[in-house]
Amino acid sequence: EDVCVFKCSVSRETECSRVGKQSFIITLGCNSVLLQFATPNDFCSFYNILKNCRGHNTERSVFSERTEESSAVQYFQFYGYLSQQQNMMQDYVRTGTYQRAILQNHSDFKDKIVLDVGCGSGILSFFAAQAGARKIYAVEASTMAQHAEVLVKSNNLTERIVVVPGKVEEVSLPEQVDIIISEPMGYMLFNERMLESYLHAKKYLKPSGEPRGGPSPLGGGQLYMEQFTKANFWYQPSFHGVDLSALRGAAVDEYFRQPVVDTFDIRILMAKSVKYTVNFLEAKEGDLHRIEIPFKFHMLHSGLVHGLAFWFDVAFIG
């Protein structure tokens, strides 16, 4: 009585992760289910059965080797929401730039076979179709692949766009491709490690791309004070009668270890930037496992340096 029983199919592609000592989370379509067990032994029994069902005895993919399971679940769940895809699509500078880059190089796409890595809603695949591509393989590991399939059908492009659910490191395509398109850039270019998946796709072929970016010393006293003021919350000797000041040092360390993702006035830079170039025509996936950027700055004026500013430019070379 008062017991809800449900049945689901589990495969190697099912997203799941351990939570604590006695719980497990499984993603089923657009929903996630948290399973809690009475004892650790019950959990271990279930986990061993699940491993066998998912084929964990098989060789691990490149993606699985470099990514923690729990991080992968959270990552793909985040990009499986329509609201997140909407946020990206409504960045009209971003979306319009991609469309212009593809359509203005339509001769490169005409009658070609294209691979879209991490297609999301499929927007870049649609741009490739507008440019005349003969066939587009749209690979997407999150549940957004289901929504992309709906859009492909509703736009009458099922003969030209094929949605391939799964990670590019684990799927296989029926043929080689002429062009690879993607939007693999994360914060500070390399965050989220999508670029590694993009470079992995070079086994099928790749487009020409040359991102540029580099560090520069950051003077910004106002930015420094903003972070310092946040940490000063923990300097209060009587917060509702509680002395918080013992944690002020830890709070300062935490705030200044975290990067600040924001736009800054270029006038706070104290030196010219140092450029670091990555040529994706030549780069290999392993090149991104350890990144070293040597730099030597020529200071424009004296002052206290509070940090380093990073930014990047990406060029689509048609």
C-alpha cells in the first residue's frame, strides 16, 4: 500500500551517478530519479547489478577516462534543458555570427557532409543545411538530442540532418565528413573541456579554426575591493549574536581563488597582452591535457597587480 513502482530500461548510455554512501541518481529522459537504500550493502548490491547492465566491463571511452561520472551527469543534465539552449540562442551576436560565418562560406558547405559536435538544439546544423550541405550528422550527448530530432522533423530536414544521440567519443558515423562544425568554447576558452571532444572528432576530419587569446596583468582596485568586501561578511564579531570572524581568513582565500567571469574596462590593464595561439588544424586532443602559457610582460605603468585577465578571440577561416 502507498508504494509507487516504476520500471525503466537501463543501457550503457544511461546517465547515472553515486550520491553519498547509500543513494544513486539516474537520468531518465528529461527527469532524474534519486534512489535511496536502507543500508550500504543494499546499495552495493544494486550498484553491481547496474554496472553489469550498463556493460561496465567493456573498454572505457576516452570521455569516461578523463571525466568524473558525477560531473558528466550534471554537465549533460544542464545542457538538456530548453531554457539553457534558449539562453544561448538568444545571444544574437553569438548566433548571428555563426550563421554569417557559415552562410558567407557557403561554397565550403555546398553538397558536403558535415559533422556537428555537441549540436544542442541543432541550430548550427540548420545553418549548414541553409548553406547547402548534403548531409549533416548532429551528435548530442544530452537529452536535448530528442528535442533536436523534433525540430529536424518539423522543419522537413530528416533527409539531410541525422541526429546521433551520444558522445562523439563513443558514437560511430557511417562515413567520413568534409567539415566539422561546433561551438566548443567554454569560459576562458578551455573550461568544460568541450574542446577536447571537438579535437577528438578530427578522426572524422575537421574545419579550419584559429582561436587567439592571452593574459595581461590586472590592476583593477575596484574589482579587488569588491571581492574583499564580500569576504568581509565573515569579519562580523556579532552576526545575530554569533562571532564569524574566525572564518574571515578562509573566506578571503576562497574568494580570491575563484576566477571572476565579467567584462572589464581595458584601462585597468597594466601591460599589453601576451598572445597565445592554438591552431586547431594541428592541435591534438592530448595537447589540452596540460596547458602552459609562458609570458613576459612589458609594464605600461607602475601599480599594485591584483590578478591576471584572460580573454580569447576565435576566427572561422573559410
